[in-house]
Amino acid sequence: MPSTVLLRVDGFGLQYCLATGPGSAILGSLLFSALLLPSMSVKFLLRVAGTLLLAWAAAAACVALHTPLPWMLGPLVATSVLSMAGAPTESWGPLRNGGQWAIGAALGLYFTPEVSALVGSLWWAIVLGIGWALLLGWGLWRVALPPARAAHARGARFNAAVHQLLRGGDWSRV
């Protein structure tokens, strides 16, 4: 009997399914079940639908404003801002993965050998950008975050004191 291997996508990721025999009935049922939504709550589905509606509205607004990459930047900024503000946004894994695949495929089309050569010829700018980002991070850590570092140091000292107390050790080392 011939066997058929099917790669099934569902809410939990990829699953390999092996169908024995002619395979048409089993293969068809597996494909059909892969397209059905796994059991999800109505609340989850409403949040996903609301997030998609928000993303569509943000994209439409960016198209009207003639911003660059409106269908990517509009939804990205709108959902990010609302998520950070505590709004109940939600994403369904297979939809998110499909969107990332579509964006990757669209961006990958622009990386022709000529574009790759141009990026390679600008290696110095890439190295400069990496250095600048590292310098900014170091400067932020040294200048803007000393209170946070001091609080972390006090917390570490407290943890060491508790550790010594529990061990019955020497307090002079704390």
C-alpha cells in the first residue's frame, strides 16, 4: 500500500501525519481539519477580530496619508501602541506566522544580486551603525540609569544578607 505524508498546520504548530492506503479520504479529512479553527473561546476570537479590524483601519489611514509601507507600518504602530497601553489585543499563531511569511517573501524579492552587492559595499556604514547603537546603549546605562543600577545593587545586597542569615554565616562579609 502506498503511503502519503502530510504536513499539517494547526493552532499548536506543525504536525507530521502519515496516512496509509490510497490516502485520498484520510488526506482530504486531514486537510479539512487543518483549515478548521481549533476550539477557541468566543472572547479570544473577538479579540483577534478586533485586532485585525484595528490593523486594517490603521493601514487604511496610512494609505490615505501616503506614508511609506502603509500596510506594514500602520498596523505595526497601531497594535504596538494599543498593546503597550494595555488594550486587549490578541493574535492567533497561524495568522501571525502567515503574515510574517508574506512579509518575508515580499521583502526577499528585493534582495537581488545587485542589492546584495550594494549592501556588501556599504559594510562600513553597517559597522558604524552597530558601533553607534552599542555606544548609545552603554551611554544610557552609564548616564541615565544609575538610579536603577543602584536599586539593583541594593536588592543584591539584601539577597546576600538573607542568604547569610539563613546559613548562619558571618555578617561581616555582607
